[in-house]
Amino acid sequence: MHHHGYLWTGPKERFDQEALRRPPHPEPAPAGSRPELIQRYREVVTEFPTVDLPPIETAYWLIKPRSLVRGTWEEAKEAAVWLGERLAEHAPRFASEKDRNTTRLAQVVNAAAERLHSGSDVSYGCYLERPLYLSLAVVTCSPNHAIPELACPVA
């Protein structure tokens, strides 16, 4: 078991493009569907695996391009340290003063280390100075507990 780190920052309105953050339905649009539904299904099938937007289900980071992996760690504690460093790096830009609280950030990192050690994924997001959003994730790999059939992106 190992862990991969992911980071995305961008406009909140882009983050809100949920259709590109969800995996496509396993069944294509039925024959006779409106042309726009068929076209939209085709777009999602093509774009979901390659778009850099954070997936709604954290485990799906594993199907994204290898170039989006920001780090890989064998130990959960090392992955949590990376998460903490990214939070500290972005904290001055957090929109909420509560999110900048160093005690709270330490608690987030400690909880992340525990979750990762148990094989779970960790995802954290917050608003930065308007209109940006920060999304951080650490995904457990080989196997992922939520979706074990997903392959390692760096193997």
C-alpha cells in the first residue's frame, strides 16, 4: 500500500462543473435520446479521465493522468506531512480566518495521518481569496479501499 498526493487550485466556477467531476454512467445515453444528451455523454466519457478537475469521489484521482500526481509515499505519516505543508503554504490565502487557525490545521493533518494509515483516502478543500478554490487529496493505492479495481497511475 502507498499513497499519491493531488493538488488543484482554480476558479470556483470551474470547480463547480460537476459533470466533469463525475465518472460517466456505465451505460451510454439510450438510442433516440436528445442529441445534446448523447453529445454530453460523449464529452464526459472523453474528458473525465483526463481533465485536471478533482473528482467528486476521491478514489477516481487514480484514473487521472500520471502528471497530476504531486507525490507518492509509502508511509501514511509522510503523505500527511505533505498535506500539512500544502495547507501551511496556502493558509495565508484561506478566505476563512477559522481555516487559517494553526491548531485546527494540525488537527486536520493528524486526522489525515490516521485515516491514511487505516487505508482510507483524504480529501480537503477550502476557499482561497476570491474566486479561487483549493482542493487537496491523498489517495491510498494498491489497492484503494473504496474502488479496489482502480490501477496505480504510476505503475
